[in-house]
Amino acid sequence: YLVFDFYQQDLARFIDLSTGGEGGLEDSLVKHISHGVLEGVAYLHSHKILHRDLKPHNILLNWDCSDIKIADFGLAREIGIPTGPLAVDVVTLWYRAPEALLGSTAYGEPLDVWSIGCIILEMLRGKAFVTGSSPEDQICKIFAILGAPDDTTWPEADTLPLWRSHMRLVSRVVPLSDIVPEEASPAAVSLAGAMLKVCPSHRITCEEGLAAPYFQDHLQDLCSGISSSSCGDYPTLS
């Protein structure tokens, strides 16, 4: 038998019950959960482990959201040692990074960072960042918001197996601040934006994310405690 800690809910369920898809979580919760996820993934990356399936369903929360656990390591993979090509069909579609969507088999830590950026935006919005119906639809919808890469921003993109020339035609840039509620923290949006760079080499690392201005007052928040009304009054999974 395997015995694990019991956690009452996952982040996907909590977002749904808390927001109903209308607006995001309050900032203290977004900050606390984001920091916990970044700490956990930074630890994994320091040990050369990619999670490869980060999404709200795989973030577990206790009843008052004070404790956060990363779950489901079924797709986790060690990196930094001689191996063959990495699998392309990893990470649930809506949280899959552009390099994986385009068929790269040589990705690394930025793959997980992209997923965390998607999770942060989902907490801010109350709904997923991009909801494509297929890998090609997903990448085109990403480019329609963040802009398609060119020879200067991601020169390797058009060499990837699933790149199609028409993908450049959907290029435009929509500020992330335009797709989150007005009350969303600009620092949180900026942090998500630094993770959601189309080119993987342009994304920040988890360690850099933990040092972001958004978390400057996080220790003070922890000392004062998260209001029980922020989380504990919502329904939890039975």
C-alpha cells in the first residue's frame, strides 16, 4: 500500500467553486499558491526533474489553502543525463508550451515554467488562458494573443516538426492586462507574462520567479495569516 497525506481539494475545483468562471481569486490567495507552486517546481528543477503535467488539477490544497502540494508525477522525467528524444505528447493541452505543441523533443525546464504561467493567469481570470481543441488550434490561439515568433524572437521555431507557415498569419499581440479583470494585480500579470514567452529561452526560471517583485511582501502575508474567509468558507471536495 501507498499512504499519502489527505488533501480536501485541487486547485481546479477550488477556482471553479470560488469564482464560477466570473473573475479571479483574491490576490492574497493567488500570491500564496503561486509562490508555493514555484517553490516546489524550483526544487524539482534543482534535482533535474521535469514534472511535465502541471495544471490546476495537479495542485492539491488543504481545507484553508495554507498548504500546497504538487501531485501526479506520472509524466515526470529526469533531464541532464544522456537520453533519447523526449516525448512530444506531454502536458495537458491547455497548459502545454509552444515548443511541445510544435513537436520539439529537446525541451527543458521552460516547459514547466509555461504551465505555471498558465496556472497563474487562470487564478487571475477564473478560467483557463487558452482553450484550444487540438495542438494546432492551441498554438494558433496562443499566437493570436502573444504574437507569432519571427526570425529574431525565436529563429528555431520554423524548424520544428509541427510548424506551419500559415501560423505567422495569426500574429498579433494582446496585452495580458486586457484579458484579466481590472482588479488583478499588475505585478501578478507581469509575473505570468514573464513565464508566458513564446520562445522558451526567453522565459524566466522558477528561481527568478520567486524573486519577482510580486512576492516582496509574501513573508509578511504569511506572518499575518491568510484570512479564513478567503478560502475556508468555500465548498471542498468530499
